[in-house]
Amino acid sequence: MERYITKGTCSRAIDFEVEGNIIKNVRFAGGCSGNTQGVARLVEGMDINDAISRLEGIDCAGRGTSCPDQLAKALKGYKEKEAARRAN
């Protein structure tokens, strides 16, 4: 299970798993419960690259980010970490 600490949103963290390129078990800590549950269910089973392209850049109330955008950042960070791990 991966954990990403969010920045600039009501949610405090996002926990998720990735198998191959498929997103699994997404859970937001905090945030708007209905919205974060909805986003989590929508992306579970989705290809990581598709989820990033759909969620990246979504803004919430002029904050410059949102819970979906933070999930995209978490997934991008995961991909970068995995690429670095494979390169070593």
C-alpha cells in the first residue's frame, strides 16, 4: 500500500495500490466523503496513465489543486519511484 500526503486539500492523505498499471484500493483520509469515495471507485481498475490524464489539473475553489488532482500527483510520484527502482 502506498501513502501520499496531500497538499492544499481537505483530504490529508491518499492510500492506494497499483498492480501492473492498474489502480487498486484507493482510500482518501479526510476530504468530502461522498466525492472522495466517488473518485476512488471510479479510478479503481483504471489504467494509471488514463487516471492521471483525466484527473490532473482539476481545481477546487481556486486552490490550484483538488483531491482528484492530488491523486494524479500521487500516481505520478508512484510511477517515478517505480521507474527509478527499475533503473537501479
